Amino acid sequence: MALINAGALSKSFGPDDIFSGLSFSLPRHARVGLVGPNGVGKTTLLRILAGLEESSGGHVTYARNLKIGYLPQNAILNSTKSLWEECLTVFSDLLAMQAELRRMEKLMSEFGHAESNPAEPGQAVSLLEEYGRLQSRFDHLGGYTIENRMRFALAGLGFSPEDLQRPLSQLSGGEQTRARFVKLLLSEPDVLLLDEPTNHLDIAAIEWLEAYFRDWSGAALIVSHDRYFLNQVVDTIWEMTPALEVYHGNYNAFAQQRAERYKRRLIDYQRQQEFIDKEEEYIRRNIAGQNTRQAQGRRKRLERMLDDALVVRPLDMNARRLNLNLGHTPRSGDLVLRTRDLVIGYHDDQQPLFTVPDLLLKRGDCAALIGPNGAGKTTFLKTILDQIPPLSGETILGASLKIGYFAQAHEDLHLDWTLMQEIDYASPQMLPAEIRNYLARFLFTEDDVFKEVRVLSGGERGRLALAILALKGANLLLLDEPTNNLDITSQEVLQSVLSDFGGTILLVSHDRYLIDALATHVWEIETGAKSLRVFSGTYSEYRAERQAEMEKTTSTHQVVGIRQNDRPTQTARPAQSKKTAEQKNPQSMSKWEIKQHRERLSMVEMKIVELEGRQAAVERRLERPPQDPGEVQRLGESYQLIQAELEKLMEEWGQISEVLADTRYT
């Protein structure tokens, strides 16, 4: 049974039709990616399904008692609460239930023994039964795991423990959107409607979200330009053109099916056009001759076909496509970038962001710089550009270099200039007509070229910055999040152009699809170790190596744990000597491996809290045992089972904690 059904859905703004005739069903457990060019109406469709906008025509029906969660691209939380307090509001019903349990516990503690107060035993039994029912419901709804669920989601989406007590008013726009996302996940809706959910997430948070979706049982309709994320999460693609085309599979499957479908439809269209031309030619030659009846019959059949069975020319996938060309790339020296004893940071606070091993970047290489938000990726690029001095060490640029820099915030653009003025400044020799033609290649047409930069959307600013970059004639590109706000078609064009680029690229990006296609080196900032890890190879090879390291480390720790459990208890002195030896030889682990252990530790802690809550509830029942001996026995057995499970989890918690305590970063 479908959760959402839409029929003949349409939306118009004034005389402009955004889309029309959309019909679809969103089934249970669906994982659907909604793609299409910017401005086609994807966000509008989500808002209609979320009940935030009215459609102009058609209908939407929902399953009974359906709970929908909607995440807009930019969400502002107008609240005076802290981040932690705001997330707690998701559990207002459970917190009220918890308060009622505490009230009932206090009331039960005030009752005397039945022998001394014969009027109270019946009331006490009734209260105890009511308490048992409420406690069971509280336990079933996850009341004992609220805190750990919150910590798990907040950490997963990139919030540190220090962030939890920060007022929401102090959070940036991206952080507030992430906070809204945390609340959405904690509310556990039946359907998630997500509009660019990865926009404000770093790679670690995106990978956490991908793992979350693997275990989540609800349905999701996701608007995203993140091709790698779509590959990992969705099993169906809806493409708005603005009609709705359905493709089965992830993004890669969609791209292949779309090309095949276009080719097949184009052949059908061309064959029909050839048939129409032949029929019209026959009718023209014979309508007034001996074969007039045959010509009239063919004309009627042709008219019926044109009314009922005309094949429409398929939409050209390249009709409105970014036309990016980086032009001739002058040859640079073989050595492009070298660093010596480099430490990245700001002189104001003298706190290093990270240290850099001595790097060597050669002509034709593409190095992808990755790491969490705020780790210092942009600072590293600006250090290379001499815009920010290093804390220590030096960067050395090679000979014959011409640098092109794409800034994430587009701070090089002039907000009060028009697009024509920006291009004229970048290339003074171009005539106005040439500038207009050039801007048209970047999808700026007609009066768009006279808009001021300040009124442009994020995607439009990105296209303008690419247009300026293409005029530089650079042979070293420093690119800071170049695919931000670009639609998928423009991302594909950019990827193709960069693949053919003859120079050298240093790429900062959360776009793993782009990184995997381009990178010959991966440089990851490890914030815990405050160092840069350097890997020579593609992103897929890098991930495979990290996964192998993680599996090896986990396997080693499991074997050590088993062997330690099999040993007889030792005296205090050997145990102390063993601990000292371990401290001298700490286990080397990467930041990614430590993150996996910490996530497992969080899950174990969550389960411990849940079991402790259940155990406490059983203890309270046993303090005032029921009259039925069989029920008392069942409570005792339940207590023992919970205790046994708790002991296992506490042992696992201790092993993981010991591993993390004895770990040094690599």
C-alpha cells in the first residue's frame, strides 16, 4: 500500500506553469531520489507533499495517520533554547510520561503497609498496576534511551559535545539546518521529504547518514545533487523534466537508462517523421489525380495519427547545458607544489589547525583535500595563495604557473556589479556582444546579463565564477567546493571538463563522485591528530584501504579480548606491568577507525541505558511484589536475564574504552 498518492498534480505561479500532470505513488520503505535541473519545481513539489503549499490542480492522498517529516534546504530555528534543549522538545510526550512516572513513584513511596493502614492496600494495588502499564509503554516507546539517541544523532550529523549547550541563536545557518535535521530524525516520521540534505554535511556526516538509511524502515523522497549519496541510498530515481520520468536503480543506473531511453525515443521519433514526410508527399502528388481516393484515405489516417499517436520529439538532454571550456592550458614545470615543515593555522591564536608532511604535487596530478567542516581546508588553499601566512614552514610553487582560484564563498565577485561588468573586468578585450554570447554558454540569457551579482542564487553565482575561471588560462586550479549549488547536469559538465584539463588540480570538495572521478591523490585532514594524511591513489582505493585497516584493527581487538577472557586471573603486579607495557606501545589507529569504535561505543552505551531502565522498573515492581507468585517468579527471571545481558555489554564497553584509551592517531 502506498503512503502518498498524487494524481494529475500541477502548479502555476501566475501565468507560468511550473509543472503539470504529475501522477505517482510513494510506497512503503521507498528510497526515491528526485532529480532535475534547477528551477524545474522539485522544491515546490516537496512543499506540496508536505502540506506547506497548495497545488494548482490535481490531488494528493495520504495513508491514514501518516507522519511526514520535511527538511528544507535552509532551516532557521527561532528559539532561545540551547541545541540540546531544542532537540529535547521532540520527546515532549515522553518527558511528560517520565514526569508522571516520577509522581507515581513518589506517591507509592508514601503508602504504608496494608496491615497498618487497611484503607490503602486496594488503592496501592491499583496505583501499582497503573504504574506498570505506564512504565511498560514508556519503555516500549524508548523513554530510557532518549539521551543516547540524541547524542548519537547529534554526533552523527557533525555536532561536537561542546556544541550541545550553545544557544541556537549562535549557530550558523548551516548548523541550524543540521539541528533541524537532527530533530527530524529523532521524531522518526513515516516519510522523510528531504531537500538537499547533504548541503551542510561533511563527508563523515554524509557517510553516517548513508548508514542510517540502511537501517531505517521508513520511506524517503530525496532531492539531491549529490550523485555519490544517491548511489548509496536510493533504489528509484524520479526525473522532473518537468514531466515525471521513473527509473529503477540508483544514480548510475538512472544515467545509463536515461541515455538508452533518449536514444530509443529519438529513433522512434525520426522514423515517424520519415513516415509523415512520405505520406504528405504521396498526398500532395495524388490528391488531384487518378489516386485521389487513396490520397484522401491516407490524409484521414494521417490526421488521426497526428491527433492520437504522434510521437513527441524527446527532450534533448543537452538542450540547456552548461558550455564550459577551459581553453588552452599552457605547460607548467614538472614540479607544481612542494611544502617543507608546513603548519597551517592563524597567527592570532597561535593554535595549529594541522601539520603537513612534506608534499610533492606534480604536473597533471589531481589532489583531493578532504576533512570535516572547519578543519582548515580553505585555510590551506589560502596559505598556498599567500593570502594567509603559515604558522611555520613554507610552500614552494613551481615555474611557469598561472593559478586559477574558485572560492567557495565567491568573495572575489563584486555584489554591486552586473554580470556584464564582471566578465568585462576579467576580459577587457571582449566586446559587449561577445560578452553576452559568452554568458549564454553559462545559461545567462537575455536580461539575465544585466542582473547585479547580489540578486543571483547560489547556483547562478557558481556558474558566473566558473565563467570567470575559464577566462584565466590557468594551469593550476585551486577549487574550493566547485559543485556547490550546481544541478547534476552542470556537475557532469564540470567533471568532464576537469577530466580533460591538461594542468594540475587541487580540489577541496565533499562531492565524492567528483573526487572519485578525478583524484590521483587523497589528502585527508585528521582533526584529532591535527595532521594531514597523504594517500596516493583514487578515492575508491583510499576507502578500500581504510576499510581494510578498520577490519584488521577490529579483528585484532576481538582476538585480544578473547585471549584475555580465557586467561586465569593474574596478580595485581603482572596486570600493572602489562598495562604499563601497553601504554608504552599504544595501538596505532586512524581517525576513521577511531570514529567507528566511538560509534559502536555509543550504541553499546545506548543499550546499557535501556537495559538499566528496564532493570530499575523490575526492581520497583519487586519492591511491591504482586499477589500472584507466578508473576513474582517471572519478574525475577526477567531481572536475571537483564542482568546477564548488562554484564556482557559492560564487558564490551570496557574493551572498547580500553582500546580508545590506549590509541594514538596515525
